[in-house]
Amino acid sequence: MRSIYLDHAATTPIRAEVREAMDPYLHESFGNPSSLHRWGREASAALENARASVAESLGASPDEIYFTRGGTESDNLAVLGRCRWLIQNQKKQVTLVVSAIEHSAVLDPAKLVSDYEGVDLVTLPVSSEGILDQEVLELTLKSGPALVSVMWINNETGLIFPISDISCLVNELGGTIHTDAVQAVGKIPINLKESSIHLLTASGHKIHGPKSTGILFVRSGVQLVPLLYGGHQEKMIRAGTEDVAGAIGFACSLELAIQEQQQLSERLIALQSSLETRLLKLIPEIRINVQNANRAVHISSIGIKGVNQEDLLAALDLEGIAVSAGSACESGSTTPSHVINALYGQEDSFGNVRFSLGRDTTEEDIAQTVIKLRDIVVRLRKLGVRS
């Protein structure tokens, strides 16, 4: 049985080029970049070269790039760090605005800061067509100092929010805009020099880089309160010895992803179209989530009527096909996806599965997956009727 991996939105295999770039800094050049001796200076120089590479790839300045241990930490630092700075330095009540379909790495710290630190939390609804309520956003921004956190590409459905328009509105009304761009960086063109985004999150393992690597872009002049204390690293915004090899791996994977972005995008458009066309033709009573919205080419979220989601995923796994229901960070939860609930309501009767494509996905993978899924759905629906 041939294994098929269609869960690239959860994680991607590290590229050989990335491993090779990292290897010297796991062995020979192992110094602490804060040390003043030769080993430390070598590590520090490598770290700053990686920072400069990331900045160039994203159209930023090196002093605007902060290395973290991944997307979750970067989201937390952006949301909590900026809200706490606003609380300490603004005389008016601070408002935090998030969309209803943000990653839990944004929603959980948002709830924390609103429960315990006196921040007003406003959650923007998103329609089943994928439209964010910008009227509510505009009214909220006019009330005083605010942080707005809206993801660029939704990790469960592939929905792309109009971040350029949203960031312009936030800037015009005096707010701060953060975007979780974990599913966007390396997938769509991003030039921070030409944008008005203040804070941006990215993660290495979504673009064939190492796990537990990420960055937070902090536009010059934007102030944060750190989450970690005990060191002067990352200009005192992120204490702790930097992972030099991880930073180099992130920078290498980002550079490669951007170099290949256009070519890969064109190939994935064809594969996504093939997948969705075949599914709609062969399986009755299915739904492509936010089908008519602007969507990323590497994610297809499918709702299947009358099928238990957990049974569906287990059956696909037994066939050697790796997919997911949504965020890997929520995979241990038995509660329905908050994203699907926000889009379609809590009474939604569809089991949902996310197919996320990557650079190694083939047309044969798509064809085999659709046939296997059709047979599984027929079997599960029959079992459902009998029970």
C-alpha cells in the first residue's frame, strides 16, 4: 500500500538543503552567540546573517526580525506583548479585535488578556462565504487604542483575508495590526516594505524548515512587553539563548520557498482543482468549505454529510492517507472545530476533512485519494443507516 501525505498545513518534511545548511551549527560552530570568544562570535555572525536573509526575503529590515521557538510563541508575543504595552502606556481602555476563526494561538491569549488584564475583546464574525465583518471592525477602532489580530490564510479552510485592506483601515484609524501568516509566508507574495502591517508571525516547519523555529516581525517603532525575562537576547524582547542552527534552517527554507513560490503555486492550482472536481463528481452531498471565497491553493476543506469525522479520518489513515480535520494543535480535542462552527453554526451535520497539498503531491496521489475516500464514505454512510 502506497502512503499518501496530504497534511502539509500541519507540517512539512525538512528539505535536504535546509539540513545541510544547519549541520555545521549543530557540530563544529556550536558556540553561544552571546559569548565573546571566537566560538561565540562565529555563532553570532551566523545568527545575524540568518536574520538579514529572513528580512530580505520578507522585505523587512534585519532589526525588525525576532527569532522565536515557533508560530505559537510569536502569536502570544504579538497579542500579549502589544496589549500589555498599550495597557501600560495608554490612558483609555484598550480593545483587542480578533476574527472568529483565528488559530488558538491567538484566541487563547486573547481570552487570557481580556479575562485578567482589563482588555475589551471584540470577536469579528465571518460569514459562510468567508466575509469578515469590517463594519464592526471600523466602529471598534474608533473607540480608542486597539490591537487587531487577523490571520492572513486560515489554516483549516484556506480562506484568505484581505489583509492589505484591513491593515490600511487599522492604520488609518490609529490601531495596531498583527497577522498570523503561518500559512501565508512562502505561499503567497509578501513584501512588508510595501505593506502597513505592524506585526507578523511565521513558522519554519510549514515551509520545509525545522520544527520549533519561527519569527515575529515587529515594525520599527512598535513597542512590546516581553513574555520571557532573564536575558538580553533579541534586544530584550525574547530572552533565552538563540537557536542558531534553527534560525539558519528557517532562513534557508524561507529563501527556497520564495524562489519556488510561483512555480509551485501554478502546480498546486491544478492539483487542487483536480481534487475538488473529482470529489464533487464522485461523492454526493459534500461541501467545499468557503468554496466561492478567495482561497489558498494548498488547502481544500471538505464537508461530507452524514459521516462521522473521527471515523472518516481513521479510515483514511488505515488506507495510508494522511489528512486532518483541521488544526494539528487541536487534534487531541473531541469538540467540533471552532472554525467550522463560526462559519456554519454549531448544528452543522457535516464531517469535515482538510486536504493540504505540498511540493511532493502528485496527480496520482489525488486520484487514489478520491477513489479511496469515495469507498470509505459509502461504507460509513451504510453503517450510519444501520445504527
